[in-house]
Amino acid sequence: MRNVVASFFSMAALAAAGAAVAQSVKVDGSSTVFPVTEAVAEEFQKANKSLKVTVGISGTGGGFKKFCRGETDIQNASRPITANEMKDCRAAGVQYIELPVAFDALTVVVHKDSPVSEISIDDLKKMWEPGAQGKVMRWRDVGATFPDAPLQLFGAGADSGTFDYFTEAVTGKSKSSRGDFTASEDDNVIVQGVSRSRNALGFFGYAYFEENKDKVKGLAISWKGGKAVAPSAANVLNGTYQPLSRPIFIYVNAKSLAKPEIRAFAEFYMKQAPKLVSEVKYVPLPAKAYEYNLAALQKGRIGTKMGGENKVGLTIDQLMTLEAKE
């Protein structure tokens, strides 16, 4: 159990400052980011017992629909806000502060007893591209080195940022995928599906892989003719786990940030993220990144660093050099 984190953002202190304190902080969006935000919410609520933080899982795309209608205060996102979502937010008068919170090693998994231990991005493309539907139905259809067995695919649903990033990294275009696979926005459903079939392959965030290592096996990934690299925090940090390393984010509604309790939670998040990100098995950003995020909150730095698109193959160092734009 995590130790209770002492916070000067207590509700008593907020009330003493004359703040009108609401009863909840509403968060929704990515299942990948959920473990981080849930951990932060647990610690925050221990120090602020009268405040409820609700954390939903609608997928990144489903969450942005709510966020851009002004229905939530904070959006969990496993990929950057898209150009269309930026347009929707703008039309509704919703401004936001983009805060990268961690790096994820998006992990391709198979059954723990599968003979497969590594796979190339080219082979994943053969499995997942739209033209594979109805044609690539057995592992051997991908290549002669794979088992002569039925291929069962599990993956994130269409509202998931993980689906968007995976398809862009693997097939070359976001949402460009075969449709005949078992899809879910709940990563635990994918874990269960892959763990029950020796012939299955699926993908989800690294935290869920770490949590379920006894049930599934993570594959080493090769790209552009390079050697296969296993998913791990160390390989994310050294930049070798590509192209499935990716930043994950929260977006804070700038209007909500005017409420003391929302600001308190967002600032608490950035202060506690280094410890809690590691605890839930993602890769923390450098300390200066969280300092930058705190400054962004305090200065109201509106906009996105990502330009409305995924940046496949982005390293932590590259993320740090990007400038935010509205």
C-alpha cells in the first residue's frame, strides 16, 4: 500500500483561503493512463478526505468527446489530442493545458506458452493492415518461421488512443487496421483473451503487461532491420524500444483550473508523478519535465506540443525540446 503523501493542498487550507470548494474532480479517458491517475487520486484523497476524484475509462477518443464538451475537468490521453479534437474544443470554447506525465512501452503480448518470443514491425503490419482481413488467418501466413496455427488477435477498441498509436506505428496510418479482431477499451479484457489462447496476440500499455507477466509474454520488437528489443523501462529511457515507446498525457481544462480543488489536484499530480509513475510500472519523465508542467499550470500555458498528431518514434529527449502551441 502506498504511504499517505502529506499535502499542503488540504481542503481546510482551501476553505481558509475563501475558496468555494466543489465536491469532485472529474477525470475520464485512456485506460493506459488510468493506473497513474488512479494512484494520484488515491493519495490526493487521503490528504483531502472531503473531495472525491472520479476516474472513468472511456478510451482516449471517447474521453476527448466529453472533455471537448466541457463535461470533464481532466482528460487522460495515451496519444496527443488530434487536429479534429482541437477543432471541437475550440468550437466549444474549451482551452486546455497539455501535460505529459510518463512514457509507455506499448507492449505486444502472446500466451505465456507461445513459441514466439520476438516479432518485427513488418510482420505486425502483415497481421494488422486492412488487407490482412480474411487472408492472414494463421501465424504461418505471416512467415514460415511462425507456427502453423490459427491466429487470434486482440487489441484496443477504436476509441482508444492505444489503437490510434499502434496502427500508426505498425500500418503507417492511424485507425488503419483489419476489423476482424476482438476489440476492447478495457485492457484487462485483452489480458484475459490472450492468456486463455496459446495462438493469441494482443497489445496494451506496459503497466498492464508488468501486472500480468505471469499470464502473458511480452515480445521483443525489431524495426527497420535492427535487432529485436524487449519492452522495458531501461529500453524506453535509452531510446532503443522503437517505435512503440510513446508519451502519455493528461489535459487540464483551463476553465476548470480556476477552481482551487482542480488546481490543487493538477499540481499535486505533477509533484507526485515521479514516484507514482514508477510505482505503476511506467517510465517517469526527467524532473525538469514535471517542473515545466508545474510552470505551465501556474502560468496557464495553453496548447499542445504535438501539433494535433502522433509523433511515432519520439524519444524522451525529443519530447522535451518541443514547444507548446495553441
